[in-house]
Amino acid sequence: MEGLKLSTSELVKQIFQSALNLDDDFELDDSMRFEGVPGWDSLGHLRIVMEIESAINSSLEMEEIIPLDTVQKIRDLVESRTP
């Protein structure tokens, strides 16, 4: 699959699925907050951050991590950090 570029939406869904072990059919919506996503607790948040860093091949600063409390904010961050 090398050379295949995922859309930001697909990449974010993949990040959440991998970090939180979500089912493939789980509907991720931009308006969702951490309370509405199964497994998105403090440990889940760390897993999401690690998956983001792996996807963008870069480390995130604490100032970038703390405000990530919605799917939309994560999507915006991923989109801003991917070519």
C-alpha cells in the first residue's frame, strides 16, 4: 500500500481505531468530544497522541496536545501537520 495517500478523514479514523481499538463500523463525527468516544480517557488520549505522532512522523508539543478534546481539533491538527 505504499504510495497510497489517505485523506485526512481516513487518517484520523485510522488513528482512533488503532489507538482505541474501535470497530471498523464506528462512526466518528467531527463534533464528538472525548466523552462520546469509547476508550477516550486519559490513557486513550496518550495513545491517540502517539498515533498522531507516528502518522505525522513528528513529536507534538504539550501546547498542541492539551487542547485536543474533540475529533475536529485532532483532524485540524493532523491536517495542518501533513503534506
